[in-house]
Amino acid sequence: MANSGNVKIKTEVKDASVFVDGGYAGQARKLKKFALRPGTHDIALRDASGHTFYQERIDVLRGKTLEIHPDSTRH
């Protein structure tokens, strides 16, 4: 999409489910990088048991790639 930005998810939890604005977007291993409309979005990752282990509100900019690192928040 020409009028979009990209989100790149860098996580070791490859089977994590990715949710964007409350809707299921796919598995982390398949979504490595995906396009979103510019603006504010809620990103959440859930493990195989359905537990949300990462959640963040992000700002997507047109023509830019935002890289998120969910594993850096898991200690």
C-alpha cells in the first residue's frame, strides 16, 4: 500500500498470535513485516495459551517502518 506504513515484529515467540486494534492479524512467523494505515494502532501478542505477553499503542507513519521488540519486555 502506497499510503501506508509498516510494522516489523522481532520476536523469538514465532507461534505468537498478533492482534491489531483487537482483531486477529496472524502468527508472528508469517507476519514478520506488514502494512498498516498511518495513525495510532493497538498491537498485542498472545502466546499459545492465549496469554497476552506484549501490548503497546503504536504510531504508524506513512512510508516508515516501525520495529517492535516484544521479547525485550519479558524478564
